Amino acid sequence: MTQLIARALADPPTPSAKFCDPRRTAEGKPRARVALNGLRTLWFNTGTLCNLACGNCYIESTPRNDRLVYLSAAEVAAFLAEAEGLALGVEEVGFTGGEPFMNPDLLDMLDSSLDGGYTALVLTNAMRPMMKCVDGLKRLRRRYAERLVLRVSLDHFRQELHEEERGPRTWGPAMAGLQWLHRNGFNVRVAGRLRWGDDEHAMRLGFQRLVQACGIDLDAWDRQRLVLFPEMDAEADTPEITTDCWGLLGVHPHDMMCASSRMVVKHKGALRPSVVSCTLLPFEDGFDLGPTLAGALGDVALNHPHCSRFCVLGGGKCSG
């Protein structure tokens, strides 16, 4: 991989020339594409509103940003019904934001997803919006047990670095929410970020010591229980991925997120939701696949820096 990156950057095109043509790279080589290999995870972006304004949020969520508006429980149910009718093999329904617990319909969305036999995964900062829903969460936990999964965003095991990203006085409420979930028997996971230069071993060791000190039963060496995301910066230079890269890198297109997932979003002012190919790219026209799952089953051109840096080179995945 290191040799490939070195070759790609030895005499690279200017960054502005990259990721422009969905068919070919700036050097004229065939751009890599990823075919859908079964819709394992159906994501719903519940809206971009969030109780926090993080320093480097890929979707620019804030308490004021409603660029993606709240989905309704009825809209989620309609897409679940379509997925069932198309026999797409959905196993997991994911909810992201913004902060999903700010959407007033989230508990109903979770109930309908879990009642359909799916695993439901919620990405949350575990702060006040979640804690306002504790009674409803307990009801869902009693009914559906381990199939309800909550993944708490804890960017680093050190408070000062977590708060560098999330803002002052965010560590305590997040840790309190994580501990509440553990005490009440929820299926809990944690998501951190590799933005400060720590290697993966050091991060997992640091998180293991943290959860042990807090009495939380979480195996930080399990890559599903502790997910460590590569950093995303759409402005930073990164190689374009060609069809030759699969063999050079020893990775397979089936391992990319867009081979097994799609996300439903609703843009502000839109009459209906639409389906996008990637959880990281809800605002990119080239990744908008239309209003139905049936129309969103084609292949995807890896025509964005996140495709390269986060997915192919970084090995990142949002699914559980």
C-alpha cells in the first residue's frame, strides 16, 4: 500500500483535477467502481440537528443545521416495507445524524425496525437527548434485548482530546450516558477517531484501561465493540482509486461500505426522502441514487476523497 501511495503521489495531478469524472481519474485511468453485493445495512439519517457542534464533523451537524430534516416514523416504515418487498436481505437498520435522539420519532423508528426482526444500531453521543429517552429505551431493551445496539461516540480515551473535538464539558455527560447504558444491560459499543496520531494498539489499550476503570464490560480489542475511524478531510490530498488498485492493495470491492449499505436522507425543502450510496456523502449529487431503494441498487463510482482515504486506504466502515 505504501508503494502504491508513493507512486500515486510522485508526480500527482493537482488536487482540483481529481475526483471530477466518475468514469476516469485525472490521469485518465478507469476509476474503480463498487457493485452492491446485497443490502446488509439500511441506514437512516434522522436529521443533521445535533446538541453539539464538533470541530470536524463530516456532516457539519450543529444545533442549527437542519440541512437534512427529520425523517418521520412513517417514512422509515415505508422504506423498510420496500426493502422487505424487494427481498434485499437487510439484516441491520442503522440510525445516524446529527444526534438521532433529537428526532422525536426515533423510538417509534427503532420499534418498527426491531419488530421487523432486524438489528437496530444507533450512533449517539449518549448525552442529554438520549437520557431524555431512558424510559422508552428500557422498554425496547426489555422487548428486544441484544438486537438493540447503541454505539457511543467517544473520540479518544483522554478527556482533553475528546473535548478538543466535541467541546468543553462534553466528556462527563458522555461517560455518564455510557455507564448508564452498561448498568441497564444494553448492547453497547464505542466509536473513537484516529485523528491524533495514535496507532491502533495504543488506542485500544487506552480504551481498555478506561472502560475497566469505569466498570464497563467492553472488549476494546474487539473491532466491532470498539470501532476506530480513520480521519476524514475532503481537502487533504489522497490518491484516486483505479480498477488496478484492488489487486495492488490486496482489498476487494465487496469489502467497501457501498457494497452492502445505502442511506435514506431527507433534504430540507424536499417533498420526499432520497437514497444515497454512502453515509459519508449525503450532500453530493453524484452519490444521490433517487427516491427508492429499487432505483439505488446499481454500482457506485469511487469519485470522492472519502472513498479513497476513509474506505479503501483507511479500511473504515460505519456498519456494525
